[in-house]
Amino acid sequence: MIPSTIERIYVEKGVRHEPMTEAVLSRAANIPVEYVDDVPSLLRQVSAHPDPIGYGKKHMLITTYKGQMLKPCPGTPQVLCCNYHVLNPVLGCPFDCTYCALQIYFNNPCITVYTNLADLFIELDEKLRRTRPWLFRIGTGELTDSLALDHLTGINTLLVPHFADKENVLFELKTKSNRIENLLHLNHGGRTVMAWSLNPPSVIQAEEKGTAGLEERLAAARQCQEAGYRLAFHFDPIICHADWEKEYRDVVDLLFHSVDHRQIAWISLGTFRFPPHLRSIIRERHPESRIMDEEFVPGQDGKMRYLKPLRIEIYRHMLRAIRSCSQDIFVYLCMEGSDVWRKVFGWAPESRADLAGMFHV
């Protein structure tokens, strides 16, 4: 089990008596708490730290969110996106993956927990009511790890039961953690899919600092499957490195030996890609990392990517490995264009709506 890395909790004074605040503090009795009047001043102070990203991962801010918490996944027009929607009741992650794009996105380096979940549920239910004929895929793993801090926040104990009777929703919790203790006895109604990001042990050790090991993740997946959850797995980002073919094949084999593949809802494949200005941050914060050693070129979406022939080779290799274990599991590419889909699968979705319609449980 991954221990909590939070060293201090800041609470905006205006939310000190909110139910979420009281619940978090009751679970974090040994963590120092500081009440603040001026959140912008606090964030300026944290941002002035020599390593604000690393410092922020050890400090939690509890406050309220002003704006929409449910948003479309930030895809780009040049690639096929699956019409995923993201919930953001928490921003930031205690893990320190070298490649994480969150290192460039936030003016607020602190892990931030929002207390106004009642507003979130109103927003959710209204959206679902208006889109009732369509299946809605929603997840919380875009701007945080869905499970890494749930032992403190308990947010999933509220979200999972809320979706249990929503027939037009698939709710996905995506993680590199094994903190599943809050999930095993929840009423999920078959509407929540538990998803793990997977990489070889060498990549996890070198590039995914603080996360659960591969076997720990798969053991947690097996427990969730025994509790009735459907599973999903994301080979994303796939990192090209020495002996990648064998190591990723070994991960696929271990996956299919660890869980019942008939209960896997989908598997995604995506190679390492990054906004150009993340390169300098990785080199500064993670000088030991070798993930920048490969050749990268700008993609249609502006992100730096492996050369297209290499990406196609990687995807074909992964697909062969998966298909040798199961012919039936839905496999899709994350953030790739139709030309890459055709080279890998021999076909491509006609549109984003077409791809979105392929998901089901």
C-alpha cells in the first residue's frame, strides 16, 4: 500500500466547516493543518519555492471551485478523440511521474480538493438528463490520479454510488495506485470501470516515482474484479526503450494471467507524447530520466511524438500481444489520427462519435 505523502493541509477559512473539509481532516489526524484567509497569497508563496511542483505534491489545499467541474477531455481536432468527459473534484497528484504533463499546466502547484460536491452532483445530473439517449463516459483521472488520495478525501465513496443507477453513464476511475480499500464494498451497479495504467517494471521504477508496482496494480485489479467491477487498462504512455518489445509483451502476458479477460471492458494504447515546453522541465526536475533520448517530431496536434513508423510498429506489436491472449477485447488508440489507425487495425472510426459508440459494458 502506498503511504500518504501529504505533509501539510491548507484550509481556506470559508470552507472549514464544510462536510468535505471535516471528512478529510478526520482522516488526516496526524497531518498539520493551517487555515488561510488569502489563497492567492498562499499560492504565490508555494510557487516561489525552488521546486514548486515537487513541493506542491506534498501540500494539500482545501477550497471551493468556481466554474464547471465536468468538462470534455482536451483532445485536438487533428486526432481521433473518444468523447470522454472529465470530472475535476481534485486537481494535482502526489505521484511524480517524469513525463506528467501536469508539470506545466497549473498556476496552483498544490494538490487541491474542492468542497462543493453538491454543485458537482447538480451539474452532473442536469448534463445526464439532457443527454439521456447517449452513453456518457466520465472519469476523474485526467488531472489527478483517481485513487492516490481517496483514503484522505473519500470522494469515490460518494461518486461511485451516485452513478450506480445511471444507465447512460460509464464512470471510469484511472490509477497507478493500489489504494482500493474504499471501493470494495460500494454499490457500483456495474456503472464504474476500474482502470489501471500499465508499464513494465523498469519503466515504473525509473519514470513513475511513488506509484504502485506492476504486480501491486494487477493484484488490486483482481480484487476489484472479484468485487464485481469491470476493468480497463491503459498502456499509455508506452515508452520506447531498450528491449521494449519483450518487456511490454511480458506485461501483457502478466495482465492476462492476473485477471479474467472476459471482464476487461477496453484496453487503450498511446505512445509517449508531450508539449514542447515540457522537455526542459523534465530535464531540470528529472535529470536521470532517459525518456528524451529518442527522436521526436512535432505532431499535427503540436505535441512532440515518436516518428510515425515507430509508433505504428509499437501499436502493431502491442495489438499482436493482446490478440494472442484474446480476440474479443476492444482495443483503441489514444490521440492518434485515422492514418495511424488504418496502418494498425486496417480500419479507422469514421468520426469521434463513431469511436465513442464502440464503448460499452
